Amino acid sequence: MDKHYSGSRCFLFMGFLYYCIMRCNVDIPNVDRDDRIGSAFNHLFRVVIQTESHTGGELIWNLENATFFHPFYLAPLSIYKQSTENCVTCTNIPSRISKYLELVHFETPLLITEEMKLENILNPYIEKSYIPICRFELCKSNIDGLQSILQKVILKQSHSDSRIISPFSYLLGEIVDNMNEHSKGKYGYIFSQYLKKEKCIDLVLADDGITIFSSYVRSGKYMDEINGDEAMALKLATEGKSTKNRPDAENRGYGISSSKEMLVKGLSGSFFMLSGGAFHRHDSNGNMSVKLPDTINWNGTIVLMRIPVQVPKEFDYYNYVR
């Protein structure tokens, strides 16, 4: 009897040990502030490293310590969850944020296809303060219509200064156009949140395609200057060095360079872009392009923009559109 009991206990212990090995828990930290745009990625990278190091078995994201997710942490975390090859299950979600995560489609982004009636899907959010995390098909005929409706909904949510209409349209359009033309991806993502206290719109745009560095490699342009450095590729992109082959491409005033100049210098906003193994940040403290450690890599490109809803009196839209 004792031997049988001892053997059973050993069997149970071995089963429990196997279960622990095959079941990995990743604690999701609480991030309720992002004072310097992009700083939330310091927390997200830890999640990425732990998640990517897991091989086989069940992967659990434990949200018991989460009381609030800043928009610049919430959306990238959700987008990353879609891209990882690991099957992630979220557990211990506090009741105070469970409903919010459901409303913003954290677990499964709202899929927007070419066949859908966009007004029916997005117009109901006019009375909200957010656009949920949406996944839309790139290079489709409804892209222009999608941008137009998103612009209308977001600006009505925030009761913005009417002078923000043209620059907001420009910022949204240029980033989406860049994703369409350069990323070679299948899907784009968008999420926005109006922050009443800060009087700004936090906007997140991402794609699942190739990185900016890879886009330069495909074009064969500026290879000597880049010299294999992803941070240098971001620096060149944000300075207006285009991968396009048209002779007037770098003088059009379109793209990342003009967008961030308008946002930061014209509107006193902030800009952050992460692509592959490097990021670029431009805000009131200056701009910088930084190569990340080799252990960290983001699939595709993600852009964060903090857009003030009140336009400075001296702002002239045409100073940034050449």
C-alpha cells in the first residue's frame, strides 16, 4: 500500500513537473504612462523576449497586475500578439479592464475587408473616445475610403480645432500610403485614443511587411551609407531619402520626413517609429535613431504619433507641404 501510494505520488509529481515545463507564464506589466513617446516599448520588449524564448507547450500571458494600459502600450502589445508564432492565452484579466480590452478588440483586432460597408462599422465609434484595434488589408481599393472615414470619426471624437483637419489627413494618409507602397505586407493596423486631459490624439499605425531597412535593400539605394545598419536606414528615411526610382521622389515632400516635421515642429506633437531592429524618435527633446540589441526585433514597422487637437496660432500647413 505504501509503495503504491509512493509511486502514485511520484507519478503525480512528474506530471506536475512536465506541466510546468510545457506551460510558460509571462507576467504582463502595468503601463499607465508614456511620458516620452515610445518608452512603453521598454516594457513590451521584456514581454517579447520572454514570449519568443518559449518553444512548445502552452504560453500564458498573466494580466493580474494590469490596471490600465496606455494606448502606446496596449495597441503594440495586441499587434505583437497577432504576429508571434506562439499561441498565447491571456489569463487573470482584472474585471476593471476586462470590458475595455473587449471593446478595443485587444485579443482579436477588428478585421476590415474590401467588401465591408465601412460607414456601418466605424460610424458607431463617433460617440466613443477611441477607434478599436483594426486590421485592414493593404493595397485594396477601399484604402482611401477607409482613411476618409477614420479621419472623420477620430476628429469628431476629439472635438478638434478645425485647423487640424488638413494636417491630420496628411499625417494619416502619408503613413498609410508608405505602408501600402513599401511594406509588401498583407495587413495594416490602426488604433487611436483621444486623451481629453492631455488634449491629444494618440495614433498607432503598423504593418506586417518588410522593414524599412529591407525596403532599402530591395531598392539597392543608399547601401554604402546604410552599410548594414538598421538605425542608419531609419535616419535616412526620416530625412526624406526615398527608395522610389522616380527622379522627383525626394522632392515631393511626401512620406515620413515631411510627416514628422509637420507633427513635431509644426504642431508640437511627438513621433516614434520602430522597424526591425531599430527605432527613431522625434519630439521636443530632439530626434534620434537607435539600433536595438540583437535579441530584439519587431516584425514590420509600427508608428506612434501624439497629435495635439489644438493647433498653434503660427502653424502654416503649406510650410510642410512642398
